Amino acid sequence: MRRLLRLLALIVLAGVVAWWAATGAHRGWSKNSVEVRTLDEITGIEQITYEDRFVPGVDTLALGAAAAAVIAGLSFAFNRNPQSRKPGAST
């Protein structure tokens, strides 16, 4: 059980880091909308619009790392080697 929990913690951590890196590795706070700049071809004026899109930031990365740490910490709640009972031994 200890090994399973530690493996799960590693998978969670690797998954969160991969997702954060794949979506742009934003080093600020998470965003729910992203600014998109467009240039009007006729007037040359730059216009800013906002697109609804989630961009995970370092807070999402920290939350995933904390979840992985909790899962790994739970592995210490289990015994390393369960004590086997010897036949004929009294308790």
C-alpha cells in the first residue's frame, strides 16, 4: 500500500506539472479570461478583447504539489513490514 500511494503521488505531481507546462507554464496566478489584441486593417487601431479560457498558474501548480504531498504523506500511515505471527507464539 505504501508503494502504491507513493506511485500515485508521483503520477499526480507529474500530471499537474505536465498540464501546467502544456498550457503555457504561466508563472502568475490562474486566469479565467485571456486578453486578445487585434489590429484593425483599415484604421490601424489596436483593439483588446477578452476570450474565456482557463490558464493555470502557479497556484494550480502549488495545489497539485500539495495534493501529491498529502498522498505521499498518507503512505507513512501504513506499516513498512507487517509483522507475521509465528506459529505457537503467545500474544
